[in-house]
Amino acid sequence: MVNRKLSRREFLNLAALTSAGVALAACAPPATPGAEPAAPAEGETAPTTAPAAPGERKVEFWGVGSPGHTDAVMKTTEELRADTGLFIDYVRAPAGWPNQLEKLNAAIAAGSVPDLAHVKDFNMWDYAWRETLLPLDDYFAASSINSGDFRNSIWEAMHYKDAVYAAPWKGSFVWVQYINHDLFEAAGLDPETDVPATWDAVVEVGQKIADADAGQYGHAFYGLGTIEPDFFLFTAYIGQAGGTVLGEDGLTLNTPEANEALQWMYDMLWTWRIALPPDQMQSVWDMVKSGVVGTWINGVWFVEEALATAPQLEWTLHPIPCYKTCDNVDTPECIIVPKGAANPDLSWEAIELLLDPEIDLEHALVQGFLPAYTENLDKLGEAATKNQEAIKTYAEIGKNPDLRPRQWVEGYDELVSVVMPEIQAVWFDQKSVEDGLASAEQLGNEVLQRVKETGR
């Protein structure tokens, strides 16, 4: 279960303990399979660069990324150091997101923060809510960066209560659909013309491919055993049914639209036996790569994964199927400047350098994320090599006007930690759709009410 983040008062009260070596609890959601760097072997340390020279201008940047992305960042920072004289000392969290947020929480509590830190959008919103971040509006306004050049959904996600608290970094994660050509052809389907574009088509195609008794499935949802990633996938389905997860009075999960979305997922799993059941999700990507799943939902990171580890698999990438709308969720990562950073002006100078459009494109290609700049969507497919068609399609998905940031409230991570077990109980056929949604809404709103009243 995801632990709640610290309140402002708790940050201050724990500062002395932290400086004495008491670690704070990690606040990150479970890692997204395939999207997180693996923990290093014992004794391995995060990559580093040469130490700063005497008198050299330096900012320390705490980041998270795959080994490939880390290599790209290190190359970028070395080039910027040579060109500008600013040393951006990139320190990668060796154990991924839990390690990153544990370190950052401890640093904030102790009053000894890095100059820059890399977080997910909802982490940034929580830190901004707790007043531990430096707002960046004035810096953006005075710079040569035109915020209108960013994609709308990613720029919206950089705001908390109409103020800018972050800069886009590494682009963003957006759901996509893959299809298995061999299974399509074996079922008499054309991989070019029969790609399911609607929920009904997913069912129709899936019924032609699936043979659950033989271990073959028409579809695989993403995860179903994870917490935060599957929350924003489920909210996309609710959005496609015409609903929303947040209203003026709080969480709105016990609604006809949410019921429709969750019932469809349940029927895919248990009524029609089209989708891979949750108890097999631990091996979902191995099953996909072995060729027994017809369509599946994932991120674009799977492109390089499939090319590297399943060269025999014939697949293509497509937009996720639509229902009443084509709602999809844009979940970016970002750079923040914690309050108390030694030299905020220098921190901003580093951000300006890292926000160069060429760097944005280069890093998006390495990581498999959508770039921050709109102009780079067209360049993304052109710059790709072996995976060109898949990446070009992904860039087109980035132009979808229905793409939006996830919805957020104070206490987002704890909210997700109590809501998702109730939704998962439906996926695992342990609760009815109605009971799961009712209890999820009740528990979620109890969290929201407590956070509203106590700030924790």
C-alpha cells in the first residue's frame, strides 16, 4: 500500500530526526512494469560525473530513469558543461522511484535539498500543496521559453492552483494498444483493417481470438495488480464512458459511467473470458511476447522491449479503443526546484538549458515518451530508426485533442491506495461492480475529507 506523504508540520518536526539518520517512508506508487530502471546489483552506485572544479558553477539534479535514459542525460550534461560552464551534476536514484522520493522527503525534512529534482506530476502537486516548492511563474515569464510551444496536456500538468511549479522533463506516458499479427491472421482478421477502434470491436475481435481453456487470450489490460498506473487507466475508461472521477463534492466513482466502464472490464475478464485474468498478470508481458495475446494495452516502452526480447513477434501499435469518447490520460514527469535550494536562479538556468527542444526530442526517443514540445511530435517519427512506424503512430496519438492530464486532489497517492483495492476486488471477481464502486467512493471520500480537515 502507498504511504501518505508528510504534512508541512511533519516535515518540520522530522527534520531533526532525519539529520540523525532516521529515514522517512517511501511515498511512491508501485513501479510501472517495464518503465522503471531495475535496482542495481549490490555495491553498484548511481552514475556520476567528475567532481566540480574549484569555483565552478554547479547544480545538483536528482533524477530517475532507465540506464539508457541516464546515459543520454549524462551525455547532455557533459555537453552543457563544456558549452556553458554550468555543471549539472545528475545523480540517479539507484533504486528507482521509491528511493527518489524517500531521499527527497528526507532532504525536505532536514532542510538540505537538491537544486533540482525529477518527480511525477502528482508528486509535484502534493509537494506544491505542502508549500515545499518554489513557484516558477516569474522565471518562465522572464525567459525566452514560450509555454505555448509545449503540448497543452503536458503544460496543464505543470500547474497547481493556476501557478507553475514544474518544468516538463522526459515527456509523458500515454496508453496505447498493440495487436499481434499472427493471431489476427490465424483468426481470419486483417491486421491492417480489423484493428479494434471501439470497445465493441475489442469484444468482437477478442471473441474470435480467445481460447481461455487453451491459454490464448484476445486482450490483456495493463497490470490490474498495480495501484497508481491502473487507477489512471481506469479513469480513462470512465472518461470514455462520459464520466469523471472527481466532482465538486469529491470522488465520483459510484456513478452510471463508472459502473459501465467497470462492468465492461469485468465482462471482458469473466463473462466473455476474452481478457487475460488478473491472477496471470505476473507473467503478462512474457505471455504477450510468447504470442498468446491478441491485443494489449501498454505504454510505448514496449516497442524497444519487444524488438530486443521478442524479435519473432509481429505487432503494430495503435490508439487505445474508444467508447463514447476517445479520452486518454497524459501522465508527464517534471523537474522541480525545492524551497531552500541554494541558488534558485542557477537552478532555473539549468532548467532553461535542459528545456532545449533538441534535448527534449533526443530524450523522448531514448525513453519512449511523448516529447514536451508540440513541434517534436512530427520530428519524433522522422528521427526513429527500426521502430519508426510505431513511434510515428505514437507521435500522432500525442496530437489527440482528447488527451488530458490526470485529475488530481490533495492526498492523491493515499486516495489511490484505498480506492484501488476495491476496484481490484472486482477485477479478481471477489466483489460485484456495484459493491466495489460504492466502497471505493466511500473510502476515497473519507481520505479526502480527512486531508481537507487536517492537511494530512
